[in-house]
Amino acid sequence: MFEVLNKVLEAKGRVRPSFSLYHVVKALIKIYEEGPIGRQLLSKTLGLGEASTRTLIRRLANEELVKVDPIGGCILTSKGLSIVKELLKRIHLGLRVEDLLVESLKLSEYAYATMVKGGCKILDRIKPYEVRDEIIKSGADAALIVCVINGKAVLPGGQKVVGEDEFPQLKMLRERLKASDNDLILIAYCKDPKTCEEAALIAALNMVQL
């Protein structure tokens, strides 16, 4: 799956595309949810210029992930649909949660949470601080990692287990995301919502590839 998605991002000669894996995945999800969809609407949704969006659509079509109707717009192919469904089995694309994470859990103006389903097993191989670093490397100002263990959201990595009893906001977060045992919640904190969404989703996609 990711081999195909990353192929869309390959440089052509010395020129790398101006879009990222975030834009590739968000475009496919948007087409899945609302297709057929035209280039202008897709450009606005992705926050890309029309020229970059045109290039993205062409590359998606070259990989046989979408079909383009000159009048109707973009729709997914069976191959594209299969990839989107597989992604949605493994990742919850997330939502803004700054209204929940108040007081000591509010690390910046905006917060965006994504979820890797069953992703707490990743922490057997890498440390929680490495996951936080991945989110910050993806563009966030700060990050928070949450695991669901025995039906409760906890903050992993400390000597003492800290969770919903200390921070009731974590329960509301778990419920809003409909998280189950072993789900890994990644929260990106930023000064603008779009950066938060992109950082959280890129980090989740990177976690799935581990």
C-alpha cells in the first residue's frame, strides 16, 4: 500500500513535488467521501495551488488510483478504493480536540488527534518520546501520546501510570475518538489548525509503516 502511495511522491529528475504524503492520503479520502470531485474543490480542500493539484491528480491517475472525467471530476478506481479502505482500517484520520485538552494538557492554541488502531504495540519497539519527536518533526510545536489500556486512556512512558483518574479530559478524548484497547492516540499541538492536522496525520502514517 505505502509503496504505491510513496511512488506518487517520487522526484521526476531533480524536481520533487510540492505536496506530501499528507496531501496524497487526504486527496484519496476526500475523493472517497465526496467523489466525483473537481480539481478546484480538491485544491481548496488540500490547501494546494491548482498547478500542484493538477500534478497530484495526474500522478494518482498514473498509479491507477483515480479516474478523471473532464466534466464530473475525479473518482477512485477499484485499486484506489482498496487502498483507502485499508487505510481506514488502520488509522482514524482524527479531529480537533483543543476544547477537551484544557489546563495542563493544553500545550498550544490548537490540538489535533489522530489514532492508530492497535498502535500501542508500536511502543514495544520504540519509546513514547520517540513518537512525540516524530510528531514534532512533522511540524507540531508540541505533542502528546495516549494509549488505551484495559479500557482507559493513559499517558505511557512514566514510572507511574497516569491516566483518566488524574486527567478526566483523557476519558472524553477516548470517547470522542471511540478508541478501544491498544489504540494509540497521537495529538499534535500547533498555532494553526492545518499544521496540526498535517503533523498528526503524517506521524500516524509513519507509525503504521513501522
